[in-house]
Amino acid sequence: MKKKFKPGDWVKIKGSITARKMQVLKYVPKKNAILGLVDNDSYVECVWYKNGERKSEVFHQNKLIRIMDTGGFFKTFSTTPKLSLT
């Protein structure tokens, strides 16, 4: 299966309006219980923060969608510089 994401991509769970924003860390190998084969290209480990505590979980890549809203978990506010012509 083709990899859909790369480390650093921002994703959320498909179909949920209130889904949390997560960042992809890496693809992880997962063993199929029935066939005994190892799948290296379908499961991603994602990280998010809740109340200042780091959480991570492994998801199948087909359950996630990429979001365009990028940036860190913590927002920093910077003022725009004011230009003066005098």
C-alpha cells in the first residue's frame, strides 16, 4: 500500500467534526494476526497534546485525512511591525 503521509504532516480522524489535530511522527510496523505478515506502510503513529500532556496513538492511514492548517500545538502571538513614513 502506498504511504499517504510523511512525518510532520498534520492530520485528523475522518468523519469527526470535533476531531483533534495531530501530527504524524512515523510509520510503524504492525503484524497481521491472521496471516502473520508485517505491514510497514499502513499504520502511522500520531502525537497530540491534551492539558499539557503528550499523547500518542497508532492509526491506520485510511482513517486519517490531511489538514492544511499547519503550525505548532502552542500558538504564539506576534504583532505585525508598524511602518512609519515620517
